[in-house]
Amino acid sequence: MPDKLAPQPLIEVSQLRYRYEDGTLALEGVDFTLYPGETVALLGPNGSGKTTFVLHLNGLLEGEGRITVCGLPLNKENLPAIRSKVGLLFQDPDEQLFMPTVLDEVAFGPLCQGRSEQEARMRAQAALQKVGMAAGAHKAPYHLSAGEKRRVALAAVLACEPEILVLDEPTTYLDPPGQSELLALLSRLPQAKIIVTHDTLFAEAIAHRAVFFYRGKIIAHGSVAELRQHFGWSARATSFTPAR
């Protein structure tokens, strides 16, 4: 008999497969579950399918299999609702920053959700306050440092009030102080999180558990420390050859 007190998953993925147009099989039978309040690190070498996987979670890519987000099957009908629930932070913040000012940038998402200009700006200001960028609201995004751009891109996601945060290599371009600041910021946020990273030191500091991708499959589950030890995975490794 199912446990009525057990939390319902926020994300359920079953047998996800995806093949690129050139025929490359990028994902092969991936199963994954995310529960409320947890942070899961996605580890594995370059080209193992991590980014391809997370791009499916709000419908940017469409493969074969079943994906459910907050109880909603991922399909065209539910796509707007699901995209409001899954906030995706790209590896390169410049891919998300295109408005003339930081405030305009962060207010853009709520406006697209149908919020009034006043509410969108209120949400934007609150999100900028959360990430420590309120003082830069009227700056041009292209004048910001890499760490500041990362914060603004995160604020733009938070202004849409998602239930789930998906972050692709969030420590890229950040120096050690910037990584520490990002870690502290993410640790304060209540959303469940999926973090794609090669940086196991960062992952170990924030993730409750981890999965390891290899050649389009999840081949192991466990803590970051367990997977690092099992696979001989160095702190910022990008390549990998499994033990025979």
C-alpha cells in the first residue's frame, strides 16, 4: 500500500530517449525523479547527455519517453504551465541577457507570463534584491562582470517564481569568491534544484545526491562523494573512461 505521507515527485522521467538529426543517440532510456526540496547534481563527462537531458524538462527538446512535471504530462497543451514551473539557467548567461537594462531584463519573464508592468517590475526588483543586484537595476547587462551576469540571469528566472531550478554549469566563468557567493545564494533558495556540473567540490557542498551520466545513460546514483570515489572523478574533470 503506498505511503500517503510520501512526497509526490516534482519531476518524473521514464525511459527518455533522444537522437540528434545526424543520428547520434544522445539519451538512451533515462529514468529520473526529483522530489520537493532536494538538490540533485548531474555528473559525467562532456557529451554524456546531461545538458540534452535538462533541455527536455521544459520542452526545449522533445524525445521519446514520458516526462511529468508537477503532476502535468509534458506535452504541447501543458507546455506554458510547465515552463512557468521549471526555471532554466543556461551555461552562458549571455544567452539569456538581451534587454537594455538589468531591470528590463528581469521584468521580461513576468511580462511574458501576462503580468502587468507594475507587477513585473515589483517581481524584478524583489528578485534582484534576492541575488544582491538591486543596486545594478539600471545598468546595461553587457557592462556587468561574469559573476554579476550570472546573478542577473538567475534573478530573471526567479522573477517568474518557478518551483524548480535547473542550472547548467553554474560555476562557469566564476572565480573562487564568485563560486562561494553563488553557493551561498543557491543554498538560501527554497526551490528544488537540478545542477549540471563538472565541479564535484561545488556539487558536494550543495547537492543531496547525484547521478552519473555516461554515453546517454544514468549509470550510477549516490552521494557526490560516493560517485567521485567510485569513478575516480576529480574535482573538475571533463573526461572519463569507465573501469573495465
